[in-house]
Amino acid sequence: MNIRLNKMLGSKLAAWVSAIAVVAVLGSAVAAVAQDAAPAAPAAPAADAAMAPAAAPADATAPAAGAPAAAPTQEAKENPYGIEHMLKNGDFVNRSTFTILVLMSAGSWYITIMRLIDQTILMRQAVTAQKSFWAAGSLKEGLAKLEPNSAFRALVTDGLKAAEHHDGKLTDQIDLNEWVSMSLQRATDAISYRLQGGVAFLASVGSTAPFVGLFGTVWGILNALIAIGVAGQVSIDRVAGPLGEALIMTAIGLIVAVPAVLGYNMVVRRNKVALERVRNFSADIHAVLLAGGARRA
């Protein structure tokens, strides 16, 4: 039994020794294979070096390190709170108020320019009448020296008609002095009416244009506050933009009113000077007619 047990232990021990030997041999073989494969790792830089020249031309277009970078282009942004935005997004009241202010401005400029032209022409006619008319030998001869469309020619014509037709008619019941005076006064008033045409419009524009612009501002502020309340958010862009846009109407009203007031004052002052010359000429014609100059050949 002991002999048989020893044989069995010996055989098992031999088997374990042989297994350990096999494992050792396999481990040494694996280590040898690993050492043989390790030198192949440096081949990767060679592949990278081969690919580097191909990538180099792609970077050739890049700017040099010291070269200044190109300035970024900035696109022009549209003002979201200007007059154009107001007209596009405004309601009927805003557009109507703006249209009224534009018409008032155009009318005031037109009237101012036309009245200044009329006054200049009248002053030139006064100078001509002063130089040529009174140098004539009679009223009819002096009448021929005046321009056909001259206001002073109309005065002389009305005066002559008043003096010549005061014979055997209902006008005989009126004194000649009064009849000639009335005729010359009517002619002077006609000239005055022509010079004062549109002056009342200038006064109206100068006094009402700021309030029309203020109405547009109040309406714009009301709409802005309603929009802010509906949005439920209060920020500087939601408040400053719409309110500033609404104030444009007040600025437009002032731009319309100031030239109208200046034009009104200028026209009125020049009218006084021009009409004073007309009245003086009318008084001189009245004196000549009563002195019998109307019947001179």
C-alpha cells in the first residue's frame, strides 16, 4: 500500500512539474514575441512625416504670424425707431398727423416764397414809377410809360376813370373828391389783398403746428405704453425706442412752425413797406386829378 501510494504521489508530482515547465516555456515564448514586435512602433512617425508635406500647402494661404488680420466687415443696421419705421408700422392717426404736418410745411413755404416774389416785383415797379411816371407831361402820357401789369398803372387807370365818368350820372351826387378817393382806395385795397394772400395761413401754421406734432407724440406714447403693457416686460429698449419714436412728431411740428412764424413776420414787415409806397403814389395821383391834370393832353 505504501509502495502503491508513493507511486501515485510521484506520478502526480511529475505531472505538476511537467505542467509548470510547459507554462514556463509558453511564457518565455510570449515574452520573446513581445520583444520582437516592440521595435515596429517607431514606424508611426514615418507615416506622419509622409503625410506632412501634403498638409503643408493647405496652410500656405494662411496669413503670416506678423501680418495684420483683415478687418471684419460690419453690415449697416436699419434704425428700428426712425421716421421710416414709424410710418411703416404706425396706424392711421400717426400717418394722418405726419401728412398734415407735411402739407402745412409745403403750404407755408409756398406762400412765403410767392409773397416775397410779389413784394420784390412791386418794389421794382415803385422805383420805375418814381423815375419815369412823374417825368411825363400828363397822366395819360405817364400811364403809357408804366408796365402793362404794373400795380401803379392800375391805380392811375382807376383814378382817370373815376374823374372822367363823374358827369351826368348817379355818381354826380357824390363829391368828386370823395369819388376819386373811394376809387383810389379800392385800387389800393386790391393790391393790399393780393400781398396779404396766405398771410393768415402762415399765422395759423405757426401757432398750431407744434400742437399738431404734440398730438402725434401723445398718440405715439399711448400706443407704446399699450404695447409695453401687453408684452409684460419692461426694459430700456422697449421703453426708450418707442417713446423716442413718438417724440419725432413734436420735432416735426417745431420744424414746420418755426419757418412759418419767421415767414409771417418777414412778409408782414415787407408788406408794410410796399403798401406805404402804394399809398403815397395813390395820394399823389389823387392830388393831380383834383388839380385838373386828368384833362391834360
